[in-house]
Amino acid sequence: MRDIAVVAFAQTEHQGEDSGLSEVELLAPVITEVKQSTGLSRFGFTCSGSLDYLAGAPFSFVSALDAVGAWPPISESHVEMDAAWALYEAWVRLRHGDVDTALVYGFGKCSQVVREDGESGLPELMTLQLDPYYLAPLGPDQTSLAALQARAYLDAGHKEDDLRAVAVRSRAAGRANPYALDLAEPGEEEYEVAPLRPSDCPPVTDGAAAIVLAAGDRAHELCERPAWIRGIDHRTDAHAFGARDLARSESAALAGERAGTRDVEVAELHARFSHEELILRDALGLGDDVRVNPSGGPLAADPVMATGLIRIGEAANRIRSGEAGRVLAHASHGPCLQSNLVCVMEAQNHG
């Protein structure tokens, strides 16, 4: 089996409101950037992640291929999940050995999901991912479900101040990140849904991201310091919330165990709510010496369907810049950390 590495990463300067750009217009600059940085115009495999419900149209990923170029015909696939899972599919495809490069991208325009009162309709839209027989008819929105998990976490012996500390640190890191939203430091806030306050919740974000993977010697040709994927795994918890302990994430723990989380220096976690970071720290065994979400994470920018892929790209950049030798990236999909993917990367001669 050949080694596979992240050799290029690009993301948009994320927007908190509708800029008027279509999904293709969001994608085109990042696709162009990774093509220019690698010198590639075509790839052995292409895979994307997006959500038709955000676009309000079926098979919306097909039109997004205009940003890539699908003629002459390309080998292409798509997942209706965060694009981190598209990266996993591309990683598996490269392991087959007949292609050397893969393009992975994800995009989401959350600003176009608006309720009649002008507020974001994204929390209610995500109800559609719930069990259609027992949960979806009850209509629980995404934030309310997250609040149930946060309450379970606090009842297990933790304090709300722990959540506030995550929110403050994430927003401060985001203000230093030119790609994240420039969000003010949390002040006195009423509850969004107790025990979560607005700063504990992800901001509405439009954006896109792209990653190029390469195998073996091809990675060295395309990048001076590739981020080699040393372990990657994803697991899913039970769909029914009552069948699992919401204060823990067994699927993240198992994925981390299979990927190998030891000795990581930086961790980019797909924690869309502040309590999720704390649950994931426990599940992945991350000590105080590990820098968590130095980019600001999803609390600073959350372009749904690209957020998890961005965690992989941000972590890989720590390798490619020489800042770190071994890093961890995590992606999540579904309510209350239902599905979790862990990707561990390192420099060629680390350890």
C-alpha cells in the first residue's frame, strides 16, 4: 500500500451573509488555487461533499463541477456528507494504485436558508437528517439537540464556565485567522437554548474548500513538505439518541484509537458547539499540551459540508509549514457528534 499525503489546501475567505455568489463562484477560486499550487490541471480522481437541501435543488453537486471542468470526462464521485468523507473516499481510491492524484472539495451556502422572520433556518433544516419515523416528526432543531447534549455533559460533573472558555478562545483565534469570520469577543448573552449561548453555537457561514491528495513519489514532486496520512478511520454511533450516552462520544474514541492519536502536537476538531470540543478532547485523549483549534475552528467559521475538510486542511498546513511534526484532524457529521472521522498526519521523518 502506498503512502498518501495532503499536498495542497485552499479555502475561501468565509462570509457571514449572502455575498451574491453562487456555489460555482465560491468554488472556482479555491479550485484554481490548488491547481496553480500543484501545477496540475487534471486529477486521477475527483470527489466532493455537499448538501442538496442547502441549495434547494436535487443533484446540486453536478452544477458545481463547472468549477472543476468535467470535459474531457473525469473520474468523479460525490458524498452527501461533509467533504471530509469525500477525502476518505479519495484516500481509498488512491490506495488502489492506478491513479496518483485526487482532488477533494466541499462547499455550503448557509446564508440562503432563511425563515419567514428573516432568521437563519439552518437549525430547522437539519431536522431532516433525523430518523424519519420517530425523531423528525417531533421537529427538534439542531441547536436544541445540541443543548440536550450540553446538559448531559454538564450533569456529568462539568461547569458552564468550561463552555464559555472554549467560546472565548475560539473567537479570539478566529480573529487572527484571515479566512474565519471576524466575530466579537462574547459578552453578556442570554441563552440561545439553555445551557448554550449564541457564542457557544456555530455562526452562519458561506464558504468552500479544496484539498489535493497525492501518492508516493508524486507527493514529493508536488509539495516540498507533504502532510502524510498515517492513520484515518471513521465510526458512527446509534441513530437513536436514547441508545447512547450523550455526554461521551464512543464513535470518536474508536476512530481515534484506530487512527492513532498519540504524540499529536495540534488538533483541529470539528466541534460546532463549545461542549463538543470538551467531549472530543476526552474521547481522543488530548492533553493540555495539545493545541486545539488554533484556527478558531467551527465556532469561528462553519461552512456546512466543508467545515470538516477544512479541519484536515488546517491541520495539514501545520505540517507543510514546518510548525508541527504530527497533527490530528477530526470531522463530524450528524446530530450530537453522531458520526466521527479522525485523520492523523505527520511529516515524512517525524518520530
